[in-house]
Amino acid sequence: MLRELRGAVTALALVACGVLAAVSFDLGVPGQSLLQSLRFHIAAGLLGLVVLLILGGAWRRGLLFLLVFGISAAQGAAIVYRQQEARIAAHGPASKALLKLLSFNLLSENRNGEKIADFVVGSGADVVLLMEAAPVASYRDKLLAAYPYFAGCDVHSDCGTVILSRTPLEDVVVGALSPVWRNRLITATTVIGGERINLVAAHMVKPYFDDFPAEEAYTLAEAIGRLKGPLLLAGDFNAAAWSDTIDWLALRENLAPGPAYPATWPIRLGPLGVPIDNIFTRAPLVVEHVEALSDAMGSNHRGLIAGVSIGTGGPVSLESDPAPQ
């Protein structure tokens, strides 16, 4: 019986190792960023299997699989470390609090629109980015009373992405990241605390939409590249910041994430979920702190709320690969 159990655990560990190998090398396969977003979850599962093998007496196999775990975990940790290094460099020895940001994918069929609208109004955020914003369509006037400056679709039944702001929005451009969806990319500028900043809201397709995620990352990079000065990017990327596609975007455009990667999906896993909603800044802007909302209010994503500061450091320029595959 013990041998059978060891054999079954070994088979599962081999599968996990195969998946981690697919994560570690850019195979140019659509949907690979889905596995990359789950890198640490898969590695944690493998570690659990290693423990079972060692407890079951198969310590040689356990140590071999432990080596695979260590290599994969170290590779993922190196990506996170590099991203955080860029953030620390931009932060500098001191920073000045600038704005509060709320970024939230509402889920288009969500029936809690009034509750969400009330939350947004009372959130204290200076800038609000909403994806799949149709649930609050009936409460547009309430939102605009608190946030009189608006960019995006006109909050109707098939509404995509919206920016709400307490300060005037200029140079507004509403577009698409790919032919799959409309109104999922917005760029605008505003002045807060005497600082002129660029705002970018994005909602990318799911990672298994053939080659569209890579195409959308390139389109988003091009849009960001045309904007000069401090920049704040947020939205639903449908992939973790350490996935190849999103990491490539951050490298190319000198973007830094927040100090943490709060899990936002699926909500039933809470803090053990995947951080597919993200916030990035370009120096001198820095995400000072970021956390996921405790209440998803009927959405299938947890929203993010963050404090953004003006740092005293500078951008870290790192070379990136030519383009995501």
C-alpha cells in the first residue's frame, strides 16, 4: 500500500515538474502566461508532494524534486526581486504622498451596483479605475457628483473601462488593446498636488486567447511609450506581474509594481489567489502601499486600493527581450 502511494505521489510530482519546466522556459505557446501566473502555487504543491515522499521513505526522490522546486522558486523570486529593486530605486530616501487610487473590475453582470457606487463615493480615492463598469450605470449621477471628471465609455450596458477623477482630465484617448474588445484602454493626464501625471487604465484579455495577450502587451507598451513624465498604470491584466508578458511590459517601459502583490482572483481563495489585477508606476511615481478589498461586493475580482507617492529616486533602465511571444 505504501509503495502504491509513493508511486502515485511520484507521478503527481513528475507532472508538477513538467508544468514548472513549461513555466521556466519561453515556449511561445499561447496560454503559457496562465501557468506562469500560477508558478508559486504549482511550486507550493510540489513542495507538499516532496514532504509526502520524504515522510513515506522515498527521500532520494524527494530530494530530487526538492531541487526542481528550489530552481523554479529561485527563478520566480529573481523576477520579483528585480521588480522590487526598480521600485526601491524610484522611491529614493524620501517620498511625498500624492494620491489614493482605486482599481476594480466590477463584473459586468454584478447586481450590486448601488453598493459599489456608494463604496466608490466613500472610498476617499482621488482617481478611480473601473473595469466592466456596467453595474454602476444606473448610478452615474451619484458617481459624477463625487468625481466630476470622467473618461471612457458612457457607462451603459456593454460598458468596458472607465476613469473617474476629482481633478480635470485632459488629453483623453479611449481605444482598444486588440480587436477582441472595445473601450479597454484609456490614457489621460491630470494634475494632482501640482504634479502632472499620466493615467493609463487597461483591461487585457485572458491568457488563453491565442496570441492576443502578447499583441495587447505590445499595444499597451506603445501607448505608454508615447506618454512622457510620471505615469500610473492600473487594471485587470489577467496575468500576474511575474508572468513573461507583464514582466516584459514592465521592463520595456521602466514600470515598477507596488510593494506587494495582493491576490485578487478567484475571490473564494482570498489571499491564496492569484494577483491578476495590478498597479504599476513610472518614476518618479511610486506605489507606497497596496491592498486588496476585503469585500468583492459581488464581483469575481477583489479590487485594489493603493497610496501613490512622488519618489525622490529615478527609474532603473533594464534591457528587455524584443517582444512577448
